[in-house]
Amino acid sequence: MAVSARQKSQAQLDALNALDPATDRAAQNEIIGNALRDKSSRVVAKAATLAGERHLHEREKDLLAAYARFLVDPVKRDPNCFAKGAIARALVELECQDVTFFLDGIRYLQLEPVWGGSVDTAIDLRSSCAMGLVASGYSRAIPELAALLADKEARARQGAARAIACGNPREAEALLRFKVLAGDAEPEVLGECFNGLLSIAPDECVPFVGAQLAHANEAVRDFAALALGESRHPAALAQLREAWDQAYVMADMRAVLIRAAALHRSEAAFDWLVSIIETGSRAQAEIAADALSVYERNAKLLERVRAAMAKRDDGEKVHV
């Protein structure tokens, strides 16, 4: 009985899924190399993923060749950019230095038909190629990524911001600051810019991000607060506390400030949150206690939380 193409592809996938990392490297290379030459996008995607995860640098040429094959009639042969996206991610993992590949990748679109129009399925591919371009050390990576920061798709803009933050610090800071000032329809994009700025030049950018705590858009304010907390920069906590002291700050924003302070993980932040548990409103105290509950292995901190709960003079029990 003849074996169908679907059955062959499934057998290939089963073999790849069963490929033990402890298998001889030469054997792994051969199996994965053969799979990368398969016609099935699912098989190639799995093989590419394994090649990246297992750092099989020997397969770089096969990955590039497979990618080129799926550029022909791509919607039919590689729907949803399944194979091409996996190949791009693998090449980033393998620290590929093919600048031309990544430059082409950050511009690649794949519009596929959906009910009522079309959808671009190459968003993640562009984001991966953005990171690969920066990692390649290409001197003009940041200028090239400026266009991606204005991509039609929000996830691509987020990917661009993430990649830009890994590039030349001075160029990256300037471009990300400009993006924040120019704004974005999706607050998540600005959130990625905040994270990038605080990783690039924290001393210089904490005040800049802190100023966004007064932004007109609530979601932007939230992302700024969380970015400041996650930065763990000493001055970031001061920005959060300064915002807390503003009379106009609403209850929802105070809740975000509390959670941002918990992310800061400094003793100063813990001191502040414990004081909120002890003297703040019941709602604020419960949010702070819940935010600190994630540090369940910090017995000293949890004891302080319990003590602060006991000191409350409103007669109401705070629930964690």
C-alpha cells in the first residue's frame, strides 16, 4: 500500500519529536538536515526549531536554503509563515551573520486571505529578523529598524522596539524616546519602549519614563509604572512614590503603583508597601498584601505583612 505525503510528513515529525538530545551530534545533524529538505512546512519548522535549540551551526546553510524554497508560492506552501518563522528564529539562535537575510526579513509581508479581507502572517518573522539584524553587529541596524517601528502591525512595532534596545545605546535611546513622544495607537508598543529605555540608559531615562505616569492614556500610565518597577532602579521607586502623592491619582492607578513597587523588590519598596498595608485603605492594603504574596519564600517579609495586618486600626481583616 502506497504511503501518502501526509503520512510521510507525520512520520518525519514523529522522528523529530523522538530525537533525543543525547543522540550523537553527527546523527542529529543528519536527521535534522534531511528534515530541512522536506517539502512539508510543518516538518521544516520542527527541524528548524531543533537546529536552533541544539545549536547546530552546521545546519545554517540548510536553513537558509529551506527559507528560500518557501518564498516560492508562500501562501500555499507555507501558510501562516510556519516554516519561515521557525527558520528565522533558529538563525537568530545560531547567531547567523547574514545581514542580507535579516534585511529582507524585516521587510517581508505575507498577506493571506481571511473572511472579509487579508491578514499579514509574517509579523513574528519580521520581529525575529529585527533581533537577528541587531545581533549581527550590522552598523546600520538601528536606522534600518526605524521603518519597522512604524510598521502597520503593533506586534511588529513591539518587536522592533525590543530589538532596537539591544543595539547601539545612543542611537537606540534617541529612536525609542522619539517613538514615545510621537505616541502609538497601542500602549503595549510604548510599554516595550519604556522597558528598552530603562535597560539602555536607566539613570538618564528614569525621569523620562516617570513623566509618563501623568500621561493622558491610562494604559500608557500603567505600562510606565510597571516598567519602572521592573527596572529595579533606586530612582524608579521615587518616581512611583511621587506619583502616589499626587492628589489626582485614582484608585486604579494606585493599584498599579502598588504592583509596580512589588516588582521593584527592594527593601525600600517592601517598607513602603508594608506601610500601606498598615495605614492605607482596606482596598489598598489587600492589593499590597496580594502583590507581596508572590514572595512566599521570603519568610521575614511575610511576617512583616502579617504584623502590619494585625496593626490595622479599622477592625477589618485584610485578606491575601
